[in-house]
Amino acid sequence: MIKKLSTILAVIIALPFIVALFVQSDYAVEREVIVERPKAEVFNYIKYLKNQDNYSKWAMLDPNMKKSFQGVDGTAGFISAWDSDNEEVGKGEQEIIRLTEGERIDFELRFLSPFESTSPAYMITKEATKASTKVSWGFRGKMAYPMNLMFLFMDFEQIIGEDLQTGLDKLKVVLEK
């Protein structure tokens, strides 16, 4: 009887770890908005990480977070760091990795707490018309085994996508004033 219970208990404990072997570990999210401003104007605003304070949902979650900066904003190598007691914000930094003037900005997000991870992100501007710009904001992430099991219970693409869309909608309001 004890042997059967031990076997059943071992299977119950092992099952989530086995299932996690077959669950995706990567996700990618992209959202977009049309801003009624010329592409050059939009790009020249979003290339500065400090401006994210005016539209990023994450930046607005804790207006009292500590911030520090290294380098020249709007150029590759610029780092914007944050530290917050709010668990939704945590501690981390964002670095401009590559900038294709007028077109695209690639970032690296390094989250330090409440969890550690490094994720690439980007913003792309494309001319929709002479007077309007399509802005795409994308983010990729990875959930290591066995934490990737959370993908079965939470839709990270939807959660992060909603946050990106909130930021893009706010960006539209800020730039169209």
C-alpha cells in the first residue's frame, strides 16, 4: 500500500515537470497604432528613452521609482535604469542596442527583480501617409523550464500586448496634442 501511494505521489509530483517539457518557452508580442504626425517627428520623439515616461504603462505604474541614466539618450549604448518597490515595476534597465535613424530602435530589457531575465524589444516607424505614421512596438521573451508551465495558465502575449497597446494609445495622444 505504501509503495502504491509513493508511486502515485511521485507521478503527481513529476507530471508538471514532464508536461513543461512540451510547453512553449518563447513568446513574441507586437502591437501598433497610427499616429497623425509625420514619421520624422514621431521617430525623433520615441528614440529618446526618457520620453517613455510620458507614454509607457510600466513607467507610469510608479511615479516615485528611482531612475538613473548612462550615456547620451537617443543613441546606441544609452541605458535607462529603474528601481521600484512596486512588484509590477521591480528593478531593471533598458539599453538602446541599435538605432536605424528614422526607422527602428532595438532595445535590450534587463529585468533584475522581482525576477531575472533579458528580453529584446523594438519600436518601428513606417510612413502610413505623408502626415501619419504607423508605430509598431514589439517584445520577445523566454520563460525557462519549468517556469514555462505558466504559459498554460496565463496568456503572456495578451497581458504584455495590452500593456504595449496602452502605451501606444498614450503615445498617440501625447504626439497628436
